[in-house]
Amino acid sequence: MTTFNKMKNVLLLTTITSLVGCTTVADMAGYDTATLNSDAAKSYSQVVSSAKSQGAVDNTSATAIRVKKVFNRIKPYAVQANTTGVPFDWQITVIKSPELNAWAMPGGKMAFYTGIVETLKLTDAEIAAIMGHEMTHALSEHSKKDAGQKVLTGLAMQLGGAQLQSKTGLSDNALGLINDLGIDKPFSRSQESQADAGGLRLMAQAGYNPASAVSVWEKMEAENGRSSALVTLTSTHPNSGQRIAKIKALLPEVTPIYQAAAKAP
């Protein structure tokens, strides 16, 4: 492909995605916020029930108590940060597992694995860094945007492609171009950077030092170096060095928020 043709394709893709944002496409295909949150709640209930049946739900250990304390401290600020127009029913389940992972579903359903706290020896502030990050994924509706993106890239065209084409008037060639180029990896990096930034603000508002986000990723990077198995939480995330640099660049903006919160009675 010539440089000129590549430029034309990029311009076309930019025009299409400007006219049809991933969130809008998701709504067209039936992935609206209320529906996604409801479906996520059902899936979450199944996950929790399965974990309970295996004795994996942890409500009493020191780790579980710490995680829930951090969650309850950040939750009010997550509620304030919700601009989706649909209230979230925030919940968290601590799961006994050596896996180094944590996640948030649409609508605020969360899980935190004991392995990530205990293996990395996380402080409360470091737990807050991860929790704020995952909360921001939910608040930013990244799952919804992913659903729209999958329609755009043809990964789920059978679910929404026909409706998308009828509502937008995009030609088969235009839809095919989106499918050919794809935007999975760049979009994922964008999501992760957004989650980092939002997470820093949430933890700072709750009175946790945002500088602790740097040590979290340093610990994860060190763990990846010690183990042949990539830490789950970092497997689809940006390069740790780049991530840490971006977080450090944001610290002057969020540190005053933390300092004000720390002084509050």
C-alpha cells in the first residue's frame, strides 16, 4: 500500500469514527448502558455464586477487610464521578486466589483477588491505586466502547452490523475498511491511560497518596521479571516504563487534591 493510500485510509477511518463513536454504535447494537449494567449484574451474581460454592469468597481475612475499607472510602467519589446517566450499584467481592488481578464490570461490580495484595505486599494506598483504576474503567464505560468497537471492527458484525449500516448509511467498503484496519490495540492503550488518570484522581480525593500508583506498577514489573507467567493485570496494558512516566507527569495535578483531602477532618 502506498503512503498516499495509507493516508486516505487513515482519514477515512478518522471520519467514520468521528461520525459514529464506539459508544453510539454500542447503543445502536443494543449495548446501551442500562442493558450492559443489567447483564453485568447477572454475570457478576453467577461469578460470586460460583466462588462461594468453592469457598473462595473472602469476607473475614485481614486482606479482605483492608480491601473493603479502601473500597468504602473511595466509593463516594466514584458515585460523584458517574456521568453515564445511570446510577451504579457499586459492589466488591474479595476472592481467595493466587492470581494477581482485579476487575470492574459495567455498573460497578468489582472483584479483588487476594493474590495481588499478598504477593505484591500492597499498602492501602497501592490497593487504592488499583481500585481507582478499575473503577474508572467502569465509569468511562470502556466495556460499552469495546462492544461498539467490536461491531466496528467486524468482530461482532452478526450482532450489530446490519443495524449499523442501515442507521449510518456506511457502505460495505467503508465497513470493510474498519474491519481490515482494526483499532483494538491503540484503543486499549487509550483506555488504560484514561483509567490511570481517573484512578489517580479518585484515590487522591479519598485521601490516598497518588504517588503510590508508581510503586504499584514498579512492583508488578518486578513480579513479571521474577515469574515466567505475566501478571494478569498487566497483560494487555501499556509498557510499564511509559505508564509510570505518564503517572509521574500527572502527579503535580492530583497531589494537591490528596493534600487537601488529607487535611480534611
